[in-house]
Amino acid sequence: MGGRTMKKSKSIRLIALLVVSLSGCTHTYSAPKGPVSGYQQTSKIPLRVEVYLSNELRTAKWEKQILGDTFRIPLGDAFVQNSEVIARNCLPML
């Protein structure tokens, strides 16, 4: 009877190991909070620009699945926060 219990115990451990290894997790990381920097402002030009931030852009995220794990970075808030900075500093360069 002792051998039978050992076999059962090993089977349970093997099943538990398979369940744990096959279950996935979701890892969510944050995009940088501060505004982008490093762009030098160039001479201003008389131009009015309207920046349209669609719902798709506001809810944008990067997502990748590797071996059952999902890695996610929500980017929409960072895009919205930095849109004015980019428009003010980079448009004159175009």
C-alpha cells in the first residue's frame, strides 16, 4: 500500500507542476510619467496647429505574449501628456 501512495503522490505533484507551468500571468508596466525632453526649441513660425487625439491613441497599449505570460505597457496616457510638447518643439523642424 505504501508504493501506491508514493505513486499517487508523485502523480499529484506532476499534475500540480503542469498546471503551474501552463498558467500564465499578466505583467503590466508603466510608461514614463514625465514629459519628453531633449528637443531644442527652434525659431517659431506663425502657425496654428490642432492636435487631434483619437480614442484609439488615448487607449493605445503595447502587448506581447511569451510562453503564456502577457506583457503589457499602456501608452495612451503618455501620448496624450506629450502631444503638446512634441507639437511645440518638433513641428518647426519638419
